[in-house]
Amino acid sequence: MNNFWKDLKRPIKVLAPMAGYTDAAFRLLAREFGADVVMTELVSADAIAYGKYSVLSTQYTAGRKILKFNRVVGKKNQSTGDLLSFFEHERPVVVQLFGKYPAKFAKAVKWISENLKPDGIDINMGCPARKVVGSDHGAALIKYPELAAEIIQAVKENTNLPVSVKTRLGWDDPATILEFAPALYKAGIDAIIIHGRTYKQGFKGEADWTNIYKVKEILPELVVIGNGGVKSVEGLKLKVKNLDGAAIGQAAFGRPWVFSDHDLDKAKLKRLIFRHAELVFATKGEHGLIEFRKHLLKYLAGFDGAKELRKEAVIIQSMKDIRELIKKL
């Protein structure tokens, strides 16, 4: 097994997976701006296990670059196919899965490893969304450490890819991670990304990394990545301490250059907005541009007259609309 996590320069800068945001277009931009690792939005292991998918290798020309795109086509569920698709230039790219049935994970991971061939698999044990937790997925697995270990073992038995887990400090007790992380390590994980809040905290209050540092002390051989409250590369370097790296999530919205050491001027930002839209259109078509509106709203925050521009941003439907809006910036 090639554990790419071990080979990366420290501190490792990770784009945290975020549903509805970290699609292929956004991940590619984050990589170009300096993110070391990117992850897909969370994908249902059950959907892959039950579905029928194929991988088509396509190309997209961007300026002087020819970008190879691994498009996953689903016979019944294309939304899952879109979540799994990625550019070759994103590598190392990790597919993040959620679920609760070891057998479904085993089947899904086997297909992914044999057909899609990403660089790693991540198991989501931290998502606090009600519809995810309500089905005993995501952060709910923190309450069932034996099941969590079974899932990891099922994944490890069906792939040669490095396996990571993204989780939280605990369900309601931030000290839970000090027992949970060693149990996951014993089950076979190669890396862990820990958000510095419990499930009960959601995203409220300050992220506390105290117990994340303790996990690294307990498990020095495990790649440990901190998450929560990091808003810049400078802040990341200050926050890392004894850890292997840190993941940036919400601070990357409208600022994929957060992984670099400099901001963009308005001219470069306009070009970035257009390129982002082009990438979305190339990978998802016009329905992708409707999804792009939320990114566009974040980008517009730095421009004069943003309030009026937002009214136009929420109704864009085509590349023509994008061009017309950019002319007004």
C-alpha cells in the first residue's frame, strides 16, 4: 500500500469535505492554490453498493492545459456519479463515504478501488447533519465504536488504498476522542481528521484542539490532522503544533486561494470567477451553474455594489449570464 499521507510535506494542508461545496471544480481550484489534499463531498456507500456505475475518461481544455476528467456515470443515480467524479489534476484526491453497514462499505470500496482508482478512502464519522445522524450515519458512529471498527476493517479488507476517518471530539464529551481514536487506529486507519467540537456543539463556539494534540501524543505513528477555526495558511501553521497538518473548511468558501500566502486583486478575482464557472459548466452543464450561485454570492462580497449584484447572481442560468455579471464588477 502506498500511504501518500506519509509522503506529504508538513504541515499538510487539506481542503475539508463539505456537502454542496467541494465538487470537482472547487477542489481543482483549491489544489492549484496550494491545498495538498482534497476530498469529495460525502458519498453514500449504500448508493454505490446498490447502483451500477461506469467511469468515462474525458478531456477538458482550459487555456493551455488539457485536463483529464474521470466522469462517473450512473445508470439510475447520476447525482452519486457527479459526487464521485474528479479531475486527474486534483490528485491526491480522497473519496469520502458515509453509511453504517460494513458489507455495503466493502462492496462500495471494492468498486471504487478497481474502477475509479482515487488516492485514498475517507470514512465520515463526523457529519452532524440531522438527516445523516438520524440514520445512525456520520457523527452517530462515535456512539458505536465497535461498529466503527467493523466498518474500517471491512474497508481495509477490500482496498489497498490508505484509509482515513474524519470525526469529531465526541458525541457530547470532548474527551471521547482519546478512546475513540486509538480504537480506530487499532482497526487499521492510516490517518485521522478531527474537528475540534463535539456533535452536540455543532459549529457553535470556538473549536478546541487540546484533545487533538493529545491524540497525536498517544498515537505518534498515526497521521493526525486538526480541523476547525483555521482561516489562513498563517493561522494553520500556528495551530498545527505537534500535528501533521490541518484542514480548512468554511474559510475556503469564496476564497479557494486561502491555501496560498496572498490575496487576489479584483482583476484576478474576476478571472477566477469565470474559470470556476467554466469548470462547473464543463463538468455538470447548466444545472451546475445553478449550484454555482452559492459560490458566486461568496465571491461578490469583496466588490462594490455587492448587494445589487447578488440579486442578479441568484438568477444566473448560463455562461452568458456569468459574462454579463462579470462585466459589471
